Amino acid sequence: MNRLRARLIAPLFACCISGGAAVVGGACVFPTRVDPPTLETGTYTLTSANGKSPPVVFVDSTGRSLRVVADTFTIVANHFYDEHAAVAITPRGGTEQPVSLITIGHQPYGLPSAGTVSFLITVYGGSTTATIFSPTSFQLQLSDHSVWNYDKR
């Protein structure tokens, strides 16, 4: 009988000690809430599109081909942004035009859900939603399903 009691007490004692150590040692017993990332103010530069470094090509809804040499979003206070891009446009059935600078100035952006931001106007067309990976990194998925990554520089 004493042997049986000793066999039962040892595992229970070990469980109590490990449980107490987890709580006292600072380990989380219950899940904690983690706030989704938000973007910092600053300039975010296009680093890749579908795994390729710029320049990259995007075909818009009108069939134009846009060769994007560079693209930056500058996030400013109060949920506003500016976009600056260097783009060569090829009209449908036409020839590529020289690279020109395009600026979309001081537009508000929305926060449709946690961890996302919606840029209302971009060089890629209408509203584009970005997934925020960290305060210094976001990703756009364009209408052609290409994935464009931006990092704060």
C-alpha cells in the first residue's frame, strides 16, 4: 500500500511543482492579446514583386503594361500617404513610353481590418489593400494577383 501511495504521490508532486514554476516563472498559462502591427511614419520602398527585384511589370485593368522602375509610399501622420513612382507605360498594342515620374500626393488611407491598410489611389489603379507584416514592412496584392513587397528604408 505504501509503495502504491509513493508511486501516485511522486507524479502529482512533479505536476504541482512544474505548474507552479510556470506561473511564478512568468510563463503564460492563458493566451495574451497581441495587437496587430501598424505602419510607422516614413518611406516604404518597393523591394520585390513576385520575388523579383524592380524593375517589374504590371498589366492594369485597361490592358496597359506598366514597367515600374521604382515605387515608394511615404506614410505621414493622421493616416495620410504620398506615393512616388518611376513608371514606363505601354498602351495596349503600342510601344513603351519613356519612364516618367508619377506622384499621388497626400491621400488618406483606411484601416479596413486589423493588420491591413487600404490605399485609396495608387499607380496600380483604384483602392489597393496592403497586409502589414511588421511596423516596417507591408505587402500589396494587385488585381492581377501579383504580390508586391515594401520595406521601410
